[in-house]
Amino acid sequence: MKLAMLAALAVVMVPVSASATMLERQAGRAIRNAGHWCGRVSYMTVDTKVSTPKRRVVLVTCDDGTRYEQYSLVLTADNKISSIEKK
């Protein structure tokens, strides 16, 4: 019974993990393309205090073990990046 539950959990978690990894890669690529440093995205979260339905702010932390930077990505209602600000 426990084995079946673990197998079901693994099937559910793989797509979530793959989706999160893809979003982290896209955020890192957008930051680098804007001319900022981002070795590896270590954490991402939506800033609920300043976000609105038409303007979502995502806090992104880039950390490679030797360097640490934080950025705010401002997304429009159609999930396009409108600005990237270094914190």
C-alpha cells in the first residue's frame, strides 16, 4: 500500500518539478539577456504584497555559492516580462 502511494506521489511530483525547473531556466535566461548576472536561480516566489492581477511581481534569487543577487521581475497580465530590477 505504501509503495503504491509513493509511486503515485512520484508521478504527480515529476511534472511539477519539471515545470518549476523550466520556469527557473526562463527567468535566469531573461535576467542574463537583460545584461544582469544570474549564474543559477536558487529561489523564486511571487511578491504578493505588491502584485496585482494586471501586474505580477516575481522575486528571483540567483546564487551560485560564491555570488548572490536578487531581482524583481515585473510581469504583465499576459505573463510577458515588462521590467527587471536589481534589488
